[in-house]
Amino acid sequence: MIFSLLFVDDDPEICSVAKTFLEKTGPFKVTTSESVKKSQRLLKKHHYDAIISDFDMPVTDGLTFLRSLRSKGNKIPFVILTGKGNDQVIIDALNSGADLYFVKTDSPKDLFYQLSEKLIPLIRSKQAEIIFHEIFTQSPIAIELFNAEGKLLQVNKACLDLFGVVHPKEIAMFDLFQDPNVPEDALKQLKTGERVEYSSRFDFDLVQQHALYKTTKTGQIYIHVQITPISLSYPDITGGYLVQIQDLTEQKKSEMALKSSEERYRSIFSNNHSVMLIISPDTGAILDANPAACSYYGYTHEELTHMDITRINCLSRDEIFQEMERARKEERNFFYFRHRLASGEIREVEAHSGPIVLDQAQVLYSIIHDITDKKRIEDALVTANKKLNMLSSITRHDILNVLTALTGYLEFAATETSIEEARIFIQKSQVAARSIRHHIEFTRDYQDLGSKEPVWHDIRAVLKNSAALVNTRQVSIEFDTDTRLVVLADPLLLKVIYNLMENAIRHGGTVTRITSSWSRNPDHSLSWIIEDDGVGIPPSMKKHIFSREVGKNTGLGLFLAREILAITGITIEETGTEGKGAQFTMRIPEGKYRIE
């Protein structure tokens, strides 16, 4: 490190010799000046680490120069050079604030060597003193200095402001060991030379009660205190105490407000009956779940908070993250999803989701409402409207047409004289009457469709009960006995299976076996297949067999079967091969079946 020096002497030769010797003997860069006036101009433009000035100079001497600097508060290290035997000048220089003095000798080399040797520690010490002074006076932290007996020696402005003291003299020689705001155990540690650090309330009422000092403040503040014993001579002997105090009042208030806010949030979150989840939009991890969520999904809190939302939401992973991104950006805050419970059941939900900041991180706060029943009601209204339209169509069109034919046949029969001809028209009238009866029976069955809540059906029991109602003769009914398939469907599911079995026996020709089997699909749905080994169904008829009044005496059976299954989202199609038997494949959505 190079130190910058200003050397002042009215003799140019002395200035030249000083510059040469000092720059060779030490880490110095020397600027010379032949007068105090020039030196003052230089000081206004440049920084110097120290000044070396001759005392005896014309116009303005070195001592006057020194006094001028010190009167302005300039603490730069100042060295006075004097002639031999001028003791009074030395005394005046030291009293005026000189840091060092040197008596000029006949050997410039010796003089500047000694000067160089003592100047470096002087500069460093002075710089450290200035730095400490600036830290002490400018620090926002309250600083107190006590002597070995615990008497207050000095405080900075931050300390006066913190404790409401107008002037330092009001707390001069305040006794650290008599301060009732310092914990007793801390005082004991200080007396043994230990460093102390603590946080506590500071009570201004105690200050006033004990008449410790005058203060403009009342009430309490929160402070953090560090007290460090200082060794000024021997390491094991305490020469004083450095006390640093930070005001934590605002921080404490913020912490208390945050704690109160967190407690309110936790209370609302934990005690709310609505299902609530906290989700990371970056990973999909479920960060928190309230008790209502645990109860709804059928998982413990630990289980929920160790899984991703992809375990619950039935959308694909990419779709889920797309929706979370929309919620995070507040492009949307209302979503319809299908959520999977621990039991495997799928429920329709609406989610209100948006971003919040929790523990300095952005997360998604989601409130979940189950709308499965609401959705069923909506679907039921659609179904009811569809049924009304269908029944209206049947009433107006099908039955009226048959009635017209029936009336015609009866009129023809009444006018015929031949008994044989009348019998023919009467027979046709009977067929028309049966058709009307058939249509009316359909309206009754169709009216009952969807009128009751779906229930879980044990498929083995459904197959057995259906087989008992059908005259199977020599036909065997085969199904899996190792596993138990349970399906959520309308209570009329028994009628569907009965109809499939009856059609197989009636129209399948040489049917000897009807089998039931199932398999899972990649999309988590399940295919349930009922097939026979009869003649099968021609390809041209596959698309039409589920329409009303199609096929050989099929009536409305398969049409009703499709409508019954559709109530819980189950589809049905004929997938067999003509000549090898009929095969009906029912596709059951995820959540609408269980395998036990």
C-alpha cells in the first residue's frame, strides 16, 4: 500500500532531498510545497495520508498551519520538524495537536529513515481511529462505551435517539450494573469477563421509577443487546465494555402481525368445512391439506402431503400443468375437474384456484367443491327432457298410427258379411292392440329410467339373478369367480343383463354358452364383455340394433339397455363376428367400477 505525503518546507533543496529519501525508504508518494498557502490549495484538491511540515517558514509557520487544520476538524496525521534545542516549539506543537515531532539533524538520511519508520504506524493508527470514530458516530446501531467499573463514558447519537436522551451529560457515568433492564444472569456473566448477547423488552417506566436518567420516551421497546468486555492492558483483565443495541420493535411488531396472520390463516384453513389444498405450481406437489380434504379424499394428512395433484386429478399430467399455469397467471380461477378418491371412485368437482405467497414462495390455493350430485341432477334434467320428448313422440306418432289401423280393421270387420273375412280383420286388430300395449309398456319402463340414484352392483350377483329369470335350458352361464367386479349403474342394470341373455337364447340359434369377462384399458376404463356362441349379428345390423323397433322381435330391449347404461356413462356396442356369436362390449369409465 502506498501512502500519500505532503512535505512542506520553504527550502526547495530540502523538499527535493525529503522526496528522494522518503520514496526510497518507505511506501510513500511525496508531494512537496514551499509554502503554507500552496499547501492549503493542494489540500483542497487532493487527499494526503499525512503532512510533514517545517516549523520555521516565512509568512506562515508550521505551527500556525497545524492550528488552522485542527480548528477546522481536520485530523490528518501531522509531523513537525524543528531546529535543534527549540523545546518550546515542540511543547506548543504537541499541545496544538501534532502527532510527531523530529529535530532536524546534520544527517538527512538518518532523519528521514527515522521519520519513515515511525510514520507508517502513525498513519495506520490515525486511519483506524478515524474509521472507528465514523463508525461510532454514524452507525444506526446504538453504541455505548463503559469503563472497567461499568460507568458510562461515551454514547453515539443513535443511542441518544433510541433511549430518548436529549444530551449525553444527562446519562454521564450511568452505571451499567445498576440497570434494571439488564437481566441478572447477564450481569453475572459480564463480571466474569464473558461476552453477553440477549433480546428483551426495555421498559421506560422502570427508568422513570428508578430515576436513572431523563428520557422523552414511555412504554416498552424490543431490543437486541451485545455486550463485549474490552481488554486494554492484560488479556485477562477487563478494561471496559462495548455495548451495541439494535431496536427490534418494528421487526417484532411485524413478526407478531405475521404470526397473528398465520394463526388466522391456519384457523380458517384447518377449521373450514370446504376441501382446501395448497399446491406447488412448479411440481404439482400437495404442500398442505386441511382436515376436510383428508376426509373427502380418504387419505391421511401425511399421505396427501407426500403425493402430487396428478394422483387425484384425472386429467393428463400435461393438461394439469397447463391448468395450473392458467391459475398461477390468474387467466382463470374457476375449473371443472374429475377427482379420484382413495377408494378409486371418481367425483365431479369445481375448483376455485389462485396464486398466493406462502413462506416467500408462490403457491396455488385451491378450494374444492363436490358437484357430483349437482351434475347428476343436471344430467337427470337433460334425460327427463329427452324422455318427455321420446314419450311425446311415441304417444303422438306410434300409438296414434296403430290406433288408426286398429279403427280401420274394426270398421272393415263390421261391414264384412263373410265370417272368414271378419275373422281376418279381427286378428289384425288384435295384433294392433298388442302393439299399442307394447308401446305403453315401453313408456312405463322408460319413465322409470333414471328415477333412482345409481347403486353399486356386484356383477356376479347380477349374472346369477338374470340367469335365474331366463329359461336357459341347456345354456351354461360362465363368469370369473376369482375376482369380484362391482359397477356403479342404474338399479335397472339387472334388466339390461336379463335382456342380453334373453336375446342370446331367443335369437342366437344354437347357443350353448354365455360368458362374462372383463379387462382394463390403457385409459383406466374397463371393458365388460358378455358374449355367446350362437349365430351372431350381421355387420349391416350392428349400428341399428340399439334403435327402437329394430330386428326380429327385438322390441325396445336393446334401446332401453343402452339408455340405462348411459346414466352412469357406460357405453355399449356389439363387437362380435357373424357366425361365431354375438358379443356386447360395455365400456365402464374410471371411478364407476371397483375390483375387489
